[in-house]
Amino acid sequence: MGKANNQGNNTKPRTRISMFHVLLVLIGADLILLLAPEYGILNSILYIPDIYTWPSLAGGIALLVTGFRKLYK
């Protein structure tokens, strides 16, 4: 039987996840799902003008990109 790896034998450092960046990713995804022009969940229930949906889509994409860039440390 093989030996079990001890903590001292691990050469890879543990991957840390930033909770703030996870929150940014979740908020960005929610903005995109709720307010996407013509396909968003809120747009299927209510009429929301395009002046609000396009900036929220751009903001959601920006939050996703920012969140994923620094998610892992």
C-alpha cells in the first residue's frame, strides 16, 4: 500500500478564493439575467425601457469581468 501524502509533501499552495469577488460575479450575473434587453426575466414580466437595460447589461458584464479577474489568489 502507498503512503498517504503529508501536509509537508504538498508542493502546491492552497488556492484562496476572494469572497468579495464572488459577490461581484453574482451581482453581475443577476443584473444580466434580470435586465437583459428583450430577454431578461424582468423584461418578460414588466416593460423596462432600453435606457435602463443597456447600461445595466454593460454594468453586469463589467462586474463579471472584474470579479473573475481577481477571483483566485
